[in-house]
Amino acid sequence: MWAGHIDAVRAQVPQARLLFNRFHVVQHVNRAVDDVRRATWRAQAPAMKSTFRHARFLRLKNPWNLRNPEPARLSAICQTNQPIVRAYYLKEAFQLFWTYRSVWWAERYLTWWLRWAARSRLEPFVKFARMIRTHPDGILAWTTVRVSNGALEGMNNKAKIISHRADGSRKTATYLTAIWHGCGSLPLPPS
């Protein structure tokens, strides 16, 4: 959602429909939850800290991915009515946006959620709501397009790993060959 990326896409492909990747939007939501967790942890009395100890990833997981003892622990945390609990509920409510297939309903749900986030008095969520308000079309496009750039992200990650592995190589051609072999499933040359 960076202005530079948006401007580049609009300049190079003006007829393209802008769509923000679901993974990156959810990453921003999870970052907001984590920021609220840090602020809450710093403000907690030492006696309350034991409730939240070792529960960071518990709140970032999707509810259907929780293992046997985790749902009970999450339920106990949710009964404490701390800012981190409000952040967790905001995160889970935002996840429901991705289930909408009608732009009309998705827009209404997103508007409702943005109002809730803006009034939550949780600064990371207020910032996230402001960011979403500036780019609603790119997020609402998900309801009709439903594509992900996960494959491209995976290929970029593979190229990054190859670049770390080829750290001592001085020639660009050697590096490009390593990427072709790593990402293109090319056979290794005979030795």
C-alpha cells in the first residue's frame, strides 16, 4: 500500500485494477495486535503479567489452528478485558471481511469495522484504520478478484535465499545462473 508502488502500477498499467494482497493486509493487522500487546505488557502490574506470559502467538493464530490446551487458555485471557483482548477481537472481526463475496456487503462490513477500530482507543488500530480508509478500492477488490501473489512471494524468497548462498560470487552471470537453477528446476550441468 505504499504510494510509490501504487503510482508505479498506475503509470505502467493504467487499465489494471489495483488489489492489495490479503497476506500483507493481515500482516498489518497482526502487527497492530502485537503493538497493543507490547504496550499492554509494559503497563501491566507484575501480578497480571503471568496471565499474558507466553501467549503472543496464541492471539496471532487463527482460532481453527489452536491445539487442545490453547482454546481454554485463550478463553481465560479473553475474560480479563484488557486492551490486548479488544485488539484480539478487532483482529478476528477483521478476518470475517475476507469471507464476503458481494462488494456491497463487504463495503458495509468494512465501514462498520473501520468505525469500531477508530473508536477503540488503541493507537495501532486507529493507524491501521486510517491506512485502510485511504485505500478501500484495493482491499474491496478482493471480494470479486480473489487472487494472491503467494507464488511470487515464494519465488522472491527463494531468490533471496540463493543470493545469500551465492554471497562470495563476483559475477552477475553466476548469480543469475544460480537463480535459474534454483527457481527454474533446471538440471545441473555435468561435472
